[in-house]
Amino acid sequence: MTKPKSKSTPAASTKPARKRRAAKASSRKQAARTEAEQLQSDFPAFVRAAWPILEPVTKLEWNWHLDLVCEYLTLIKDDKFKTVFGTQCEGVIFNVPPRTMKSLLITVLFPAWLWTTQPARRWMFASYAGRLSTQHSVYRRNVMESAWYRQRWGKVFRFAKDQNQKAHYENSAGGQMFSTAMQAAATGLGGDILVFDDPLNPDQALSEVERQAVNNRFDQTFRSRVNDPATAVKIIVMQRLHEQDLTGHVLAKDGAGDGGRWRHVCLPAVAEKEEDVEFPTSKRVERRHVGHVLWPKRWIRYYQLLPERFEFMVQSWDCTFKGSEDTDFVAGQVWGKAGGKYYMLPYRMHERMDFGPTKRAIKSCHAAYPQAHAILIEDKANGPAIISELRHEIAGIIAVDPEGGKLSRAQSVTPLWEAGSVELPDPQRFAVPWMEDYIHNICTFPKAAHDDDMDATSQALIYMRTRMNMGMLEYIRRQGAVPAR
């Protein structure tokens, strides 16, 4: 008799699949544990890893000042701040401009990072408005309640069920985070770390009454709300708003620097003096020249559509002596002005060329953009010879004798970038594979290896800004704007 064929049971067929899933899950857990160990000792790495939780669309652009702030915060986390700066030091003041990640870095991500290893730490946060302070508190909790965070540090602490509000939450290790406004009741709570993020409303900074109220509140209420003066640290983070704002008040009263009661980190958007910024741990030094922009990439704006017509257009050329490998590049760009905006068109020449190729490049650019009113050529290097020859072939050649040095010319157009008045072609919309290199040269000037891009750019912007309302140019502009092509 023939035996019936055996049939595999569903349980038997799914057993290998379950093993594979279990193995993958185990591998993911091990990877998460390994990453957690690394991130616990590396704050910049933690910021980069946690960034998508706060900004899922916006790419994180890093800058050297973030490394500087991270070193100070790491000293606080490791209980080394007062060892390095002295037991008399109450804390650190960060004066940085808006839109430089000051709140996300210091008030949101730093506390979340510190709780990965020291969940018993107690925090107090204060801002000029309860709404702002609560918003930061919600952002912090969103990070710590995220699946990413809980997978890595879920066993370190749990949020207390009986105290888990937007502005005040505690954890199973005894730690707490309490957020309030400068003028609100502090309800007797204190902290190991006190953070004052934008303590003064910018709209009220000119009011002596408001300034004095904030300063008095700090002195009479918050200053004493530390759990242990020997170990507690205060952090003030704000933009400078007035000589007698909280920063000015504290520095005038207590002093800063070696032997002072505060460490003062002042990083204006545009450097007002020559300064070497030394990092507290690595001893790295960043040299800031007068006019140096703190975070130039934050000022980059892109367009996806050009305006229908331009009021004025120029070619701008920065030439060199010869095309050998050890010389500078020839830089050529096309710019247009419409309303209060300056647009870089999707054209850039940046090559080492001698006289002949440079001349042909300018003629080729003129053929592509014949509507340009002026062709600006710096009257240096081989510029004079090129100007002399091309004037017989192309109308609108203008020899530019630059005033001042390269740095002063770049500084003179810095306000245009800061105000968002300069726009570049969006790499996602236009074929501009050179854009990253161009931005690097602009943002790292004057430290960039090559300054040709900046020279051509400042030449165009200065000319359009200062000459648009003069004589014949004003007549041309009024005759009719130029199509943008």
C-alpha cells in the first residue's frame, strides 16, 4: 500500500521565517545599543542623529560655531565646567544672532542628550514668554518620546505619569524639566542647570522699564534657584539687544573671563573686530576678520523661477595674467536686478585661461546673454588688454577700477546677502553642477583657496547697487526693463 505524502504544517513552514525576523530584530537592537554608546559621549554626533526628529525636511548645515558651543556644553555635562573655569564661575553667556540654532542646540537637544546618562539632573528654563518656553519644552519631549530615542535609552528612564505636562515633566530617576516665563511665578522650584533662552523680548528691548524688570527678576528670583551653588551652572543664550540687556547687566555686575563669574562667548553675525576664538577643550582657534560672516550658508537664497523682466543686467569678469596651473582662475558671471533683488543667472565661468580663451569666453557669454547692459571687466591683470580689444567688437565694455581691497568690497555687499536680497539658481531646478563649489568659495572667503568668484560677485553687486540711479543707466532703465530670458 502506498503511504500518503506528508504535508508540511503551517507552523513548520513559518519557523525559519520567524528565526530570520528574530535575528534581524536582534541585529537592530545591537546596532542601536552600539550607536547609543557612541552618541552618549559625542554631542555633535547626537545632534546630527536627532535632527530629523525636529526637522524632517530641512537638511542640517553644520558650522564651526556649533562645535564651539558643543564643547562648552560637554564640559557642563561632564561636571568639568567649574574645574576648568574656576569654582567662582556661575555659568556661560552665549551671545549669538537669530537663526543660528541657538535654541535647538542649547535648550532642546542638550538637555535630551544629558538625560541619556544623567537622568536625575534637574533643569529650569525661562524665556521672555511662557509660550516660547513651553514650545521648547514640547520639542524636548518630542525628541525624548520618539521611537529613535526610546529604542536607545528607553531603559534609562521613564516619564512620570503623574507629572508629564507640556511645561513640567519628571522622570523615574528623579529628574525634572520645568519651563516658565521670566515674569511668571517660579513656584519654588530649582534646578541643577538653569537656562535663560531669550530672556528679553526684542520688541521691548528699548524700554528701560522692561529691561530693568527682567534684570531684577534674574537677580532677585532666578539667581538663587540652584540646588547646589557649588555644582550648578547657569546658561544665558540671547542676541544682544541693548547695552543694558541681561547680558550687559550681568557682565557689568560680575565680570567675565579669567577669574570672573561668567564665561562670555560673543559671536556677532558679522565680526566687528579682529579676533581669535579659542575652543575651551580642543584649543582649536577660529580667526575672525572684520566683516567675517558667522554662518554665511544661512544667508544663501535660491530661486526656482526668474522674474519675467530685469531692470538691469551685467556680465562680471575677474581676469588673471596667464593660464598656468599656479595662477588664479578667470571668473565670469551674469547678474540681473529686478525690484530689490539681485539674481545670479545660471552661468558661471571658473577656469584657468590666458588671453585668447578669456576673450573667447566673454564673447561667447555675450552671445548667450546679449541683453546684458554692461560687461564689467576688472581693469587689472590682463583685463586692460582684453578691454582694449573687445571694445572694437562688443558694445557695453566697462573697465572697473575697484575701490578698496578685496575684503572691504566683499564686506560692502554683505548686507545684501544678510537681507535675503541675493538669490542663486536652485540646483534642483537648473543645471548648475558648479553651485556647491561657488558657494564654498563665497562662504569661506577670505580663507578660500581662490577668491575669483567673490571678486566677480562683489564687482557685479556693487556696480548694480551704486550705478543704477546715475545718468544714462537711469535713462536706459526707464526705457523698459530687460526680458529675463
